[in-house]
Amino acid sequence: METEAIRIGIVMQRVPLNNRWQSCQWRPMEIVGDAVTQGDGARCLRNDPADTRWLFSGFDIKLFSDEGEGYFLNISSPVPCWFVMWRIEELDGAEIAVPKSVTLSYNEAARLMDGGEQVDTLPLSSDVLERLSAFAEEYYRPEVKKKRKKPSFEGGEGVDKMARAEGESHGRR
């Protein structure tokens, strides 16, 4: 199951740093709705040494039932957020941080970071949080934890197996 797409744009900002190893820092600054984006693609909003901003439009965000756990983890965190994955690319002769994907799933963001991608966050608006919460409530069912049966202490195969495992962990065989 997937939902109807939410169309968004992302404003990326570059600010100068007083640092000998890195001259500037890129970060997502704002998520904007479809009404502001005006089509797809990239557009420079501001370009001066103290503050550069680019708007990247055309991101369709859909919710998928198989990502329910990731949505649940996001909404139950202290600050629910958008996860923005971006890369530095050359655009109009300059190195620009270009967003490549946006997700609301904590698990999907973790997979991206495990793959070495740059992922930053922006806080969710209350209307998107409400929609995400309703979706997670409807589609996410936590796995029921099963109790592990403990071996009997009256002897038997379970106790022998446990003793062998304990002996191997202490260097005895």
C-alpha cells in the first residue's frame, strides 16, 4: 500500500566557515510545499559570499506500508523530521549540495547512512506529522516478542547444550 504523493521542494543553504580545513558548510534549510516550488529542477535563490541558497523542486514523497516501522520510529523520536540525502555536484560552474532523495522513514535514512551517504534532517510540520502518525497507526504492527523457553534444570539435552556453550565461551572444550 502506498499513499498519494506529497510534492515538495528543498532549500539548500551554504554558509561560510572560519575553518582552515573547510571553507563552507552546506545544509538543508527548509522544506517547501508544491505551491512555492513552481515546477521541477534547481533554481538559485540567493548567491552572495555570506549566504547562498538553492531551491530544488520536484520531490514526490509517498508513504509505503512496508516502511511502517521506520515511520513509527520517526514519529516517536523527540523531534520527528524529514531526512534529506544530498551530494555535492557541479552545477552552473560551482559546487552545489544537490538533494537526491527525501524520506520520512527512520529505517530508510539509516540504510542510506550505512551506505556512506550524507543525510541531514529538518523538523516536520504539524500537518505532515499528523498525516504520518495516522499512516503509521493504521499500517504498523510491532512484532510480538516471543518468550524464550528456558531449559529445565533437572538435566537433559538443553542443560548439556547450555553447559557446552558456556564452556566454549570460557576457552574450554
